[in-house]
Amino acid sequence: MTKNELELGIKFLKKVKSDFQFDKEDPGYLGFLNCGEDITDDPGYMIIVNRAEEFSWIMAEMGIGTESGIHAEETVFVLI
């Protein structure tokens, strides 16, 4: 993994964690964030998808998990 890929992946995960759908005070709160190749235009998403194993410990350290793994077509992020 390149330094740029690492930085883009972490930047994406920071955006995931700070999304309004995780803010219990926001009217749009859902408690999860649905991402997919067709709906997520952030290049960091596909870096996470393609290097899921390498990002798993970073996600755990950030308190981010998924409902059923990381998949290009759909990943449901949750806070752990």
C-alpha cells in the first residue's frame, strides 16, 4: 500500500465516522452509513474495499465496523 492510498483511506474513514447519520442529535440519524461503488464517489472507499484486511485494524482503532464485511457493491458501516 502506498502512502497516498493509506492517507486517502484514513481520510475516507474519518468522513465516515463524522457523518451526520451517526449523530444521535441530528434528525437524519440512522446509526449506520451505507456505501457502495455506485453511490460513493470518494476514492478512499475503493481503497478500503481493495485493501480491507490492511485497513481492518485502523477501522477497529477508530471504532468503525461493518454489518457484514466490506464489499464494493455495498458496505454498511457502523460504530462499535
